[in-house]
Amino acid sequence: MAMCVDVNSSNGLLVASNNSIDSCTSYVLVSASEYNNFLSAVVDLSSGDITQLILLGFGLVLAGYLLAQPVGIVINFIKSL
């Protein structure tokens, strides 16, 4: 169950507040199960997805290099004329 807490200014400890979660202006504490449920709903990446994203990043850099090299050769050829 989520709980609204405030920071005690004299000693820095967290103190439970009577505010509802919607009107909480400080911190909201959640249980481990609530946090895991939130993460599973928001971030659902498998190891295969992460691998694909990394390879896509390297592939885009390599493709940019391979496409820019012929353009550079043509530009240098035109400059030499």
C-alpha cells in the first residue's frame, strides 16, 4: 500500500503524513510488489530486445559511414576538376 511521507527537517527522518496519495507534496513510498508491478507494466524489455537495440545502433553508424564514403569520393573528384 502506498503511503505519503514527509521529511522531518530537524533530523532528516521520514514521517508518515495524513495526506492522500493524490494530494501528496513530498514523497510516496510504495511496497516492493507495487514497484515490481509498475516496472513490469512500463518496461518490458527482454534480452533479445536489448540485443536488437544495440545492434541497430551499431548498424546505423556503420551504414552512415558506408553511405558517406562514396559521397566523399564523388565530392573530391568534382573538386579536382
